[in-house]
Amino acid sequence: MKEEINLDFDRDKRIGQPEIIYGESKSVEQLLEIALQLSEAGRNGLYTRVSEEKAAVVCNQFSDIEYNSVAKCLSQKSAPPFGERGEIALVCGGTSDIPILREAECTADFLGFDTKVYADVGVAGLDRLLKCLPDIRKAKVVIVFAGFEGALASVLAGQISVPIIGVPTSVGYGVAAGGMAALNAMLTSCSNGLLVTNIDNGCGAVMAAARICPLMTK
Amino acid sequence: MKEEINLDFDRDKRIGQPEIIYGESKSVEQLLEIALQLSEAGRNGLYTRVSEEKAAVVCNQFSDIEYNSVAKCLSQKSAPPFGERGEIALVCGGTSDIPILREAECTADFLGFDTKVYADVGVAGLDRLLKCLPDIRKAKVVIVFAGFEGALASVLAGQISVPIIGVPTSVGYGVAAGGMAALNAMLTSCSNGLLVTNIDNGCGAVMAAARICPLMTK
Amino acid sequence: MKEEINLDFDRDKRIGQPEIIYGESKSVEQLLEIALQLSEAGRNGLYTRVSEEKAAVVCNQFSDIEYNSVAKCLSQKSAPPFGERGEIALVCGGTSDIPILREAECTADFLGFDTKVYADVGVAGLDRLLKCLPDIRKAKVVIVFAGFEGALASVLAGQISVPIIGVPTSVGYGVAAGGMAALNAMLTSCSNGLLVTNIDNGCGAVMAAARICPLMTK
Amino acid sequence: MKEEINLDFDRDKRIGQPEIIYGESKSVEQLLEIALQLSEAGRNGLYTRVSEEKAAVVCNQFSDIEYNSVAKCLSQKSAPPFGERGEIALVCGGTSDIPILREAECTADFLGFDTKVYADVGVAGLDRLLKCLPDIRKAKVVIVFAGFEGALASVLAGQISVPIIGVPTSVGYGVAAGGMAALNAMLTSCSNGLLVTNIDNGCGAVMAAARICPLMTK
Amino acid sequence: MKEEINLDFDRDKRIGQPEIIYGESKSVEQLLEIALQLSEAGRNGLYTRVSEEKAAVVCNQFSDIEYNSVAKCLSQKSAPPFGERGEIALVCGGTSDIPILREAECTADFLGFDTKVYADVGVAGLDRLLKCLPDIRKAKVVIVFAGFEGALASVLAGQISVPIIGVPTSVGYGVAAGGMAALNAMLTSCSNGLLVTNIDNGCGAVMAAARICPLMTK
Amino acid sequence: MKEEINLDFDRDKRIGQPEIIYGESKSVEQLLEIALQLSEAGRNGLYTRVSEEKAAVVCNQFSDIEYNSVAKCLSQKSAPPFGERGEIALVCGGTSDIPILREAECTADFLGFDTKVYADVGVAGLDRLLKCLPDIRKAKVVIVFAGFEGALASVLAGQISVPIIGVPTSVGYGVAAGGMAALNAMLTSCSNGLLVTNIDNGCGAVMAAARICPLMTK
Amino acid sequence: MKEEINLDFDRDKRIGQPEIIYGESKSVEQLLEIALQLSEAGRNGLYTRVSEEKAAVVCNQFSDIEYNSVAKCLSQKSAPPFGERGEIALVCGGTSDIPILREAECTADFLGFDTKVYADVGVAGLDRLLKCLPDIRKAKVVIVFAGFEGALASVLAGQISVPIIGVPTSVGYGVAAGGMAALNAMLTSCSNGLLVTNIDNGCGAVMAAARICPLMTK
Amino acid sequence: MKEEINLDFDRDKRIGQPEIIYGESKSVEQLLEIALQLSEAGRNGLYTRVSEEKAAVVCNQFSDIEYNSVAKCLSQKSAPPFGERGEIALVCGGTSDIPILREAECTADFLGFDTKVYADVGVAGLDRLLKCLPDIRKAKVVIVFAGFEGALASVLAGQISVPIIGVPTSVGYGVAAGGMAALNAMLTSCSNGLLVTNIDNGCGAVMAAARICPLMTK
């Protein structure tokens, strides 16, 4: 098993990023070995897309690892938390986008962000979004989560000047095609300066936000 | 040549639709033969997607056929015009959608609609759209033309109660993919009751509007 | 949970549409919260794509919510029903399209339509369709449900003059591709004025029909 | 150049098929070399998808080669024609399908078929097709050419008992996608026993018909 | 339930085809109703893609219905069998194609064909195929089943003169893409006169063969 | 013509963005009208994807508009330039990516950035990239341009901590598919925090960089 | 059952390849029959993609068959092992690629290779790869396994001169699309001379390596 | 211009590969600059996919550069040729594949291979291929070029034991899809150990062959 794991312990020093582990296609044995290595090295780690079954085994063996079952994230705190980075806004179109928004929230907590959630403000009823705009504009970075046609990202990008990141979600059916319609809509947005991640990549969007908002020195 | 043409002269009586000829892949000889048959039968006809070269030949031989070079439509008036159907609104996201909007306008004129154009009101700058809303709401049917991510259709559908038809346009590059991003966005709209046509089908959208708005009896 | 739900109570007043909830990717906790908010506000609601398991929990707690297990719809009646809109025809190609047709039927009931069902009249045996034509033509709007190659929509659109909406269904295998073959066939129909929804969007087709057929004043 | 050509002279004896040359991506030098080899061997040959420019060069050098500019076919008659195979029906949905129908017609002539053409009988106006049915049923094999949604093949297959072959054509725009919509529609036809060729493969359909209808012995 | 079923009892008389029922997306209630209607009418029927669970219920209630669990077909014999049509060859590339080959075999039995099976003769080891050629050539129609790259159809079509039908199977992984690689390979075959069905459509291939080989009069 | 143009003059005040005009599908008449309106309003504007032919006409009529023929950009300077935003690094994998890099450079100049170009440093020869790293790390934002497999973005993102934006280019053939391979590679990068734009969207990447780097107050 | 199996016993003599059985879509009865035939012929065999359930049945009946549950491979040793071929390097980007790497390892053992594993050396942290380079260069063939964007193959191919084979893995989500992003990235690599297999085809990559490295004569 | 070019002069020493320049999307100014730098450094270079127009300019200025107009390759000989590597076989299915085969031939000449061409040996007529087998087997590496369904690669791989590389070509129409059908067929080949390159990548296939066949020391 040991031969299969090769953590990039140098990454933190090199580019200031902690270890993020993609849990979906890892076996529980692999997850346990990673947790052990991080624990022994006194490092924090975030594990995304971990099923409840695997999470239960891991949490059982490591007392400093916690599980968020909506976000499907394990958070390992074998070291003090990161410092502060300021506030990011997490905005989603519909209630169904919540699990990916929560993955982003876990990542943001892990990296030292304050978060503010604006849920279910899709463009079918514009007023819900428009009345949140003054608050959303105060964030350092705005992350938009939307499935189906993903129009929320375009509309919002046209109303705010701060950095904005679109995360298409795999919500929808038919030609929504597991998030492809929302992804392509965000990539072709007529609003300028909207950047995009892979479908459902809530974690990656926050990692990008962390590049934009380095740790604040006290 | 004659063997190749088989006009559905019964259609008008059967379902109240005149002859609409798809010109793109027809030869100029075929177009001339169709014009002749319509002329001899004393029928009107609309020819879409006719190149300037082919149009010049046809107009040269038939004095009752006119060409709109932006819309790429030939309009043959071998019979009195249709009656009145009321007003439709033609709304487009950007200046690049104009040719398809004009195809719809030609079709609407041909079928007896009044038209009102609201151009370049894409969602990147919402105010442009919002201030047209009171006028747009007065139409009997609203047709939305948008390329790129096509978000205009979703936003507009959430603000009006009249029938609304989305026409994705082949404007854009990369994953816009010849209109596929806009088409899929419109089909997966989170706004309810938005109906959709094939990409760039300005003519078809108005044909559908004519089903909704039959000729008004005087 | 409350933070995750943001119902658009203004929609009814703005564009005359009640709340329609897409149930597929919502948790049962989210559905219960929505039902509670609608109940407290004295509003009706329609929930589509709700699994039997989730439906059982919801119906158990709300006596004014009913479940249709073929249509997979929950119908919440916390207010008097809508008024009358007239008759729509629901036409499907094969027996396998029934669940989507039933979703449309639930939506139509909810919105005040009378419905008439013409099932299993696919074009492989034209006579079945042709003999229904006189009846189908009496409807205010016709909705066609078809999977596989979806040819029924084209044939029918060529025979009737009333508004017609195609709903491709995800019935079929191989290149039917979850409804893509039927969708593309309907979008490229050689019959004029056929409008289309997303695959399996029985509910959306009726929402569009409601735009065409407003509530009849008595 | 000679090294590049390797004609399968054995094919005729092995499976009764003459040489068919796909001309689209061959250089004019390659076409000339092939014509020379066939000529020297006293063989007939059919060249499909040959541009007018290339055809002019070839016809200039070989007096027994003729060009059909609609079908884009060269027909080389360095030997007596094949015998008789009976009649096939060539049925197309619209005027735009004619070039592919003509390619089939050239191939049929070359292989010894009698042909009968039924053009522009698309399903938007069913009557045009229905009144041809008695004649179409007399053919030994029926080949259907259709672009856009290709519904003609399904409807026709449900009305006749003879072998029927669908040839999707690259006529249409948007999601017609160069014939993909028609191809997928034909492959997923609800009518039984419809067989299909590649898009625009008029020649191949007749080659298949020739397998079904061997040369009639006198 | 009755309203959902509309059997095409006229088909047999019209085009000589019995009822074929696509069972995949039908409920067991629908299957029972169809069986009842066929039984009462004294008709035979073939049901494809019926799961073992559904089949058990049906067979339990109808003594004249039999199930083939590899082919997933129910065969209802409420009338005397069809007459004779002669022999067809069923040739498959690998052992994994067997279930689709068996579906074809059931259909062939149902329609009055004699069948001969040539299994596991893929082109990776040409000798296996070459030594069957003399026998295969004796069939009236040859049906080839192949997944992965589907090359068997091309090779075989180049060696035989009788009608040949390719059935791509959904065997394979990665870019085999549920049979798409095999389908596209067969459609683009360099061998002439190969016709193709939808992926896994063993039944449809035999229905086409029945058009080619009508019932032999005694 | 005027009716077709509806500039969002409020955008600058609302979100600090100047007018960016997508020139590809606009007619020269439309471009002239836009230039006139900007000129009369005393505004700057950037026009992307303008062909040499159209550019010549526009530059001929407006002396304050300049054309960059590699970048295909027109830059209209009817007002003083923007202020300063600091330095961005423009890094490309191959010489073929230069036109898109130059579009970004034009946009950056227009918006007040200093730019530094690192060209032809693809990962096939890592040393070329590694020796630029110390310089690249000094930029405020790094934009990576790559076609083919786009691996440069992943490798670079793993070596720097500043914000990094990937711009897939339409360079390549076969499965490069007009930039799709590079786009998908960047979206699925194993390096964290890489954000992505549409294919060839050099302008949009810099617009996003401008959100991250607001104008520096003096 | 026997009729369904047709092993290519001649392959070994013809091209030096043993029997490799693709187990995914074979029934357990088919697997048992194959094992029996190999056993009776005194041949070795490798079965890939065999589920644990099927494997248990097979191993229970054949004592000379062993199962590797990570690789999902059965290895049948009814004959002495192959000779020696030298060393191949198996290099993977992430821990999630391990199952496919293990399939390759099983195949390599079966064919007489020595293997060396370099796991979890993805390009996000280049140092992990760079320090393995001297060792990797000693192999006769290098096989790279990578999912997501598959950049590891490009980077490695630029650093080594020995034959290198890329195996894209189906690891990833969203546009990773079951390995399509990695496959297309490898096919379009800017590094020269990288060859590619189907997604997840660990076995095939080693079979190709065996063509490059024939058995060493002693 | 200089800033845009960054040749990897170290590659030869690092992995024994000369400079290969992808000419398709490079401007003639860029090509001239590259030729100058190679010339000054006394290096050889191969430029692929160079149009006749660009080639004429380059050849005009550099007397040691030669152009092959079928292969579309420029070959720059500013240094002595490479040594010997032995013989490779270049096998193609049809005459239309010749240009890509010639690109490979140019590359092979450039790298020190002897080449032998086997053209037009597609599987529709197996005998043409079978009689070349004894000769093909003598090559050190075999490269197969095929468009349409690409079956030649599978058949050949099953008959030879030496390394074999498939190059799908963009020959064909309809679902051949620019080479995608052939590519997917080769990737899913039922023959073991077939490796594949991008569509039309004749050059890359030979670069891979050069990894397998290092320069022979005298």
C-alpha cells in the first residue's frame, strides 16, 4: 500500500497549498494510509467526495478527522488552522446545488475564508438575486453554483466588479447532460471576465480563490 | 427538373400554412421551377437561406419576388397578402443575432404579423432589458434570439406571462459550438414554459407563433 | 435548512405561474421544508420527479399532498384549484412514453386544463393516428410525446393547425441515446411550427401551453 | 503512382461486385491511373464523389467515361453492361436530397437496375406519399433518402413489406448536424426491418440492393 | 391501462409483420394487458428485452408464453407458427455478443427461419472465420454481430455475395462507448453493400431479413 | 442600423469595465455605427476578432482607431487610457498560440496592464519552462495559452502560487478538435486552483485578470 | 455452451501471443467453459475484468487459477510460465490509477516481464517525477497511467528516449468523461512518439510492450 | 518574432530526437525564423503540414530545405543525416490514405529508416493483404494507415508479431467524422497489442518507431 501513496509534502512550501485528496476512486485502505502519513507529519488535509461508508471507517480511526455528509468531505486537523483570508460569497441558483456549495464551504473553512451563502436565487425570479447584490458585492471573491442552463453566472457577472468564478453543477436532466449545458453556458458567457471550473468542482473554485486572496498577515 | 418538385398545395387548406421553401441546398434551377409553379398557381411563397447569387437570378426572372439580403429571404407575392395576426416582439441578445432576427421579421411580415424589434439587450447589462419589459409584455408572442450562452431567454421567460419562444443562434466560438450551447441552455431553462426551435430557425419560430395567433377575422 | 430555500412567491403575481418544484435532486428534508413554507403561505405546489420513497415521507406529514406514482408527481393543494383553461390533447407514440405523458397530465390538472389522451399511435401504423385526427384537432394545444426517432411529432404537425409542442422521451436504446435522437428529430422537423422542450419535460410543455391558454374568465 | 493503386480485380468473381472507386480524396493523377488500369483490363467502373474539375480531366482522356454532374459520378464503360436486376424505387423527402438520390440512380443504372423516382414526398404533407404507395410497393427494393429528421423512412417502412433501406442525407442545419439527426432517427425507427447506410451513401444502398436482387438469368 | 395500449392488428395484413413488443420500458401491468389482448385475438407476439422478474409474472399467467433468459425474449404462441423462410446465418465476433445473437435467434424462430450459428470468429484470428466461409455463403441472409471495433462485418462483407446485415453490439469499454465504435465502423465499412441496424438490435436485423426472404409458399 | 446597437454605457460605472465588442459576426456597417457612438460619447473601445478587410474600412474612417493584424483587434482611443494595474505574465506552449496571446496582450494594454511574454515553453522540453519560473512568479496574474493537450497549464499551476488562468487554444488537429482536448485537460487539471476560459478567449482571460487586479490608485 | 466458444489456439504459434480473455461481459458459464478448454489443452490464460463473484466460482473449480482482486484478473497456469522479457516501468499519476496499473502488472507477470512501479507522481508536484527519472530510463518500455488531464504522459515522454505507451484511465469527473479527457490529451501530446491505448486498457499496453520486447533467448 | 521561437536544442542530447516543427498554424515569418535558427545552429529539421504557398517562400531562401508536396513536408538538411535504424513497413488501406503515408515516409527518411510501402490493401479484398504478409513480417515495426472503419489495423495485428502502430486517417464521410470512426476502431481493436496515434499523425507514428528502433551502431 505504501508504494501507492506519494504525498507532495513540498507543495505547501512551494506554493502555499495544503494537501487536498480526491476521495472518489480511492479505496478505504488508501484513505487510511494517507490519513496516517498526514497525521505522522503533523499536517492538515481535506478529502473530497468521500462516501459515508468510507468516511465512517476513517473517522473511527482518526479522532482529528471530521465528516460533513452533505459536502461529502473529510477534514483532517492534525495542525493548527490556516490564518485568515477574508470573505467569499457562495451563490447558488437552486436548492439542488447545495451539496456542491457545501463542498466549497468546507474547503473555504479549511483554507481560512469566511463564507456567506446566498441560496436559491436563480434567474427565473430575478428579484431574489437583485436584492442580494449589495451584500454580494462586499465579498473578495464570488463563486456561483448553477446547474441546468447556468444563466445565473452570466447575470451576476454583469452586476459585480469583483473576481467571479462559475462552478457548473451536474443538476438537471436531458440535455443538461450531467452539467455540460451549464459548463458550456458559463464558458460562453456574454459577461466579461467570468472564469470557470470543471463541473461540480466546488473545492477547486475555492482553491483558486485562495490564489487570489492570500493569507492576511496580522 | 419537374419530377424533383412536388409542392404541397393542399397545406394551406389543410392547416392554413403557405409554402415555405428551404433554399440553402436547392439549386437555382430548382428555385426557378418552384417559383414558376407558385406563380402559375397564384400562390405566395417564402424562400429562406437563399444566397445573394441565387437570389439575383430568381429576382431577375420574377418581378413579384423580393430579396432581403440580411435575412437571406425571398418573398414571392403572387397573391394578396395574408390578413392580420397582431403583434409579436422580436428580442435579441446581441448585434450579431440580427440576421436570424431579420429572417423572423420577413416571415412575420409574410404571415400577417406586426413586429417590434428589441435588439442588443443581452443580460450582461440587465437594465437594457428591464426597461423594455413593459413594452415586450404587450406582444401576443415573444421570440428571443440569442447565441453564446443564451441566458436572455431564461431571464425574459421569468418576467413575462405571454407565450415565449427561444431561437438559439449560431453566434459564438469555442464551446458555443455553432449554437449548441445556446440551444442546450434554452432547453434546460429554469424558467417555466419556454419553448425552443432548432438553431437559427427564425422562420420556424414565427410559423409556430402563427399557430398560436390565427388570422384575425375582421 | 431554511437558508437553502428561497421560494419565488412573487411569481404568481408577476407572470401567473404557481410554484413548480423539481424534486429529483432535492433531499427529503428540503422537500419537507418547501411543503411547509407553501402550506404556511396557503399556496398550491407541484413537485415533479419525486421518488416513491421521498413521496411517502412527504405525504405522511402533509394531508393535502397527493402522489401519482406513474407520473412521479406530488400535488399540494393548500389553496383552491386554478380556474379553467380548456382542453389539451396528449398524444404519445408508444406505451413506454406513458410516464412522461402522465407527468404532463398531472401538471395539466394542476393548472386547470381538461386533458384527452391518445396513446400508442406511433407512425409505424399510421391508421391509428389518422383516425384520431378529427378529435385531436379540437384541442387548444397538442402535446406530442415520443421516444426512439420521434417521427410522430413531424407527421402530426403536418396535419393540424393548432399549436403543437413536442416532448422527446428518453425511451429507446443505442443511438436513441436517452432521448437525443427524438429531440434532434423534433428540432429538425420538416413540418413547420413545431416547438420543442427538453427530453422528458412533460411538465414544462404544459407550462408552455398555459402561456398560450390563459385562465378563462367566467 | 502505380505502387499506390491495387485494384481488387478478383472481387467480381468472388462476390459479383464490380469496382467502385471513392473519388473524393483521390488526386486526379490517381483517378487517371485507375481508369487506365480498368481500361486495359476491359472492366467497367463507377467513380463516386468526383468534382467537376477532376471529372473534366478524366473524361478528356477516356472516351468511354461519362460524368453526371448532379450525382458527381463518373461511369466507365470499358465492358458490356451488367444484365437485369428488376426495379428499385428511389424515394426522397425533399428537393434538396436529389444529388444523393442521383448518385444512387447512377449506381443502379451501372448495376443493371431499372429505377423509378418519387421525389419531394416528405411527411409534412402525407398525401403526397400515400398516393404513391401502390406504385412504390411494386419495387423489389425501396431506398429512402431523407435529411432533417428523416421521418419519411419510418412512415414508409410501416406501409410496405418489401426490403427498405434508409439513406440519411446531410441536408439541414443546426442539430441536423450533417445528417446525424436523420441517421439516428432511421437507426431508432419504430418501424421494423428498416436497414440503414452511412450518411449520403446513395451508392452503398444500391450495392446492398444488388445483394438482395442478383442478376436475373434469362 | 387499456387506454395505454393500441395494438396495430392491421400490420400483419398490411405488410406481413406480426406484433413485436419492445419490453424494456414497459411495466409488468402493460405487458400483461398486451398479452391478454393478443391472446384474445388469437395472435402470436414476440416481446424483446424483458427482464427475468417481469417475465416470471407473465409466464405465470399465460401458459402459451415462453421465456429465453439469455435472449431476454418472451414468445407468445397463441396461433400456429409462421411458415418457412429458409436459412439465415448468425455470425458473431466474440463470446460476449451471444445475448444479442440469441435475441436474433428467437426472432428468427418466431418468423419461420432456420438458423445456423457461427460464434467467436473475430478477425484477430482470421482462420476461424475463413474456414466457415463455405457454409456461411449458403445462407439466404447473413447477420453479423460484433462489438468493440466491429471489423468482422467488413471482412465478411468482402467475402460473400449474399445480403449481409451488421448488428453492432454494446460490448466493449472506453471509446467502444456502448457500441458506438462498432456502429460507426460498420456504417463506414470499405466493403460494399453492408447494411446496419441500431446497436444491439438483433430483433430488427431479423425483421429486415424477413422482408428479404418472404414466406415460402409450399 | 441604429436600432440594432444598444451599447451598455452604464457598465463602466457599474462594474468598471469598458466596452468590448465581439467583431467576428458583425457587419462592417454595424462596426462603423458602434465606433461612431463610442466616438461621440468620448469612450474607448476594444474590438476583437475583426478581419483585415473590415478593419481597413473602420481605420479609414476613424483616426483614433488602430489595428493589430496578428491579434485581429481594433483599439479605439477616444478617451485617455486607463490607469495602471501591474504586470501579468502571458505564457504559451507553442509558436502557434501566438495570435491568441497577442489578443490578450492588446486587451491588457487597453486595460492598463504591463505584460511580459514567455513563448514556446511547452512541456515537451521542461527546461525551457523551469528557467522562466522565477520571473513568472513575479507577475500578479499568470495566463497560460496552450493548444493540443494543454499540459502546460497543469505543470505551471503546480509551480506557482499566484492566480493562474488557462486559455485553451484551437491549435492542433484530429482529436484536438478545435481546442476541446486542451479545454477539457485544463478543466480536469490535477493542479489545484486553475481557472479556465472558453477556447481562444484571450480577451476574456485578461478581463478576468482585471477583476483580480483593480486599477492602482496613485 | 460449447458452440459459443472458439479459442484461437493457433495464435501462440502464429504471433507468439497467449490467450487473453476479456471477462467483463462473459457469463460465469462461459468463463468456466473457457477455463476447461485451456486446461485440457495445457495452456495458460489471462482473464481480465472479472468480478469477484465470478472469480470465486472459477477459482473454486480450477486449482491452477489465481485471482487478483485489485487488478480484477484471473491467471490460469496450466503450463510452465513464459520466459524472460526484461523490465518495464509502470508509472501512474495518482493513487486512483492503481487498479489499472495492477491489471498491467498481472499481464506483465503473465508474459515474463519484470515490473517496477512508480506511483502517484503526477505533474502537480514535478519533483516527485523528476527524481524517479534516472530509474525510469533504465526500463525497456515505459507505460504511463493517468486519468483527469493525463499530462504526466506528455511530460514524461519529453524526458525519456525509450518506447513509451500512454494508458488513459477513467479516473475523474465532469469533463474527464470516463477517461476521454486523458485519452485526447495523450493522443494530442506535444511530446513526440507517445503511443496510446484505449481507456483503462492496462492489459493491452503490456501486450504491445511484449511485441517490442520479445522473449529473451537464453 | 525572435521572442516567439524557443527551440528545444537540448532535446537531441536528452532523448535523441531532432526538431520536428508542426507547420500548420505557423506563419511564414515564423517558419523562416525557425529555419534560420536551425541553419545557424547546424541542425536538421522536419516541418510537417506546410502548405505549398508557405513552402515555396521557405525553399526560396534556404537551399538546404526540400519540399514534398504530397506529404506536405519540408526537410532541412543543415547537418549530416542520421544513421541507420532498419526497415519499417508502411501499409495503407486505400489510395486516399497516401498523403499521410507519405508524411510518415518523409519522417522515416529523415530519421534513418528504410521504408517499404504496401498500398491499397484494405480488408474488403483480403487476398491483397494476405499475399503481402510474409514481407510485412520482416519489418522491425509496422505502421498501418486507414480511414473509414480502419479494420485493416485489427486484421493485420492478428497476423504479425512485430510492433504495430495504427494511424487513423481523416478519409471518409458521414460518421467517419474526420477519422474518429477509424480512431475508435483502432483503440478498441480485438487484436492485442495494437498502439495508436492521433488522426493523420504519420509523423508521430514514425517518431514512436524510432524509440523502438534506436540508431544502429556500426
